[in-house]
Amino acid sequence: YIMPSARLSLQPHKVLFVLVGQKSDRDDSGERVVSREEAEKLAGQLGMPYVEASAKTGQNVRGCFELLTRRVYQGLLSGEVELQEGWDGVKCAAPQSLQLQRASLAQPSTQDTGCMN
């Protein structure tokens, strides 16, 4: 488990976790490795919510992040999580546009990029 290590390295700050069962799209095909009941039991023992998602189909991926976000927000409201001096919170910003330039095929680059052609 990563939990003890994360909690230890971030002390005295509170760490919130959500257990995410991935590859939920395999449920219908019978390829499931861990049952939902088993995962929910583990999450209960660890004191965290459980949710399933599939990156392949996109099912509930957003829901996982929303669940964690709600958990942090509720922790702030209840006092379980405290804001620390100098922490400004999560910032949202529009992504900067990225312009890619096609390398000239006629002139090889003189820069050493560390890559072999």
C-alpha cells in the first residue's frame, strides 16, 4: 500500500484517498480479477470511498475526480482538512496554446538532442 508512506511523508497534513477500481469495462466479459464486493470491503477497512472506472470506455473517469474533489471540499468544511499558510488552492487556467513546427527535412538539425535517428 502507498497509504502509510504517503501519510508518513506528508505529516502533519491530512491525506485523503479514494480507492479506484480500474478496467471496469472487463466486468461484462468475465475478466474481472477482484470482485466489487471485495474492493468495497477493502475500501471500508481503509476508511475511504470506492468507485470503479474504465479509461478504455471513459466510464466514470470524471466521477472519480469529482468524488475526490467533493471529499476534499467536505474535509475543508468539516475541519478534517486545514488550509496551510502560503497555500493558495487549486488554480484553473486555460491551457496555453502549443505551436509545433515541422522540422525541415532539407536541413538536418545541428543541435544535439540526445536522440538517435
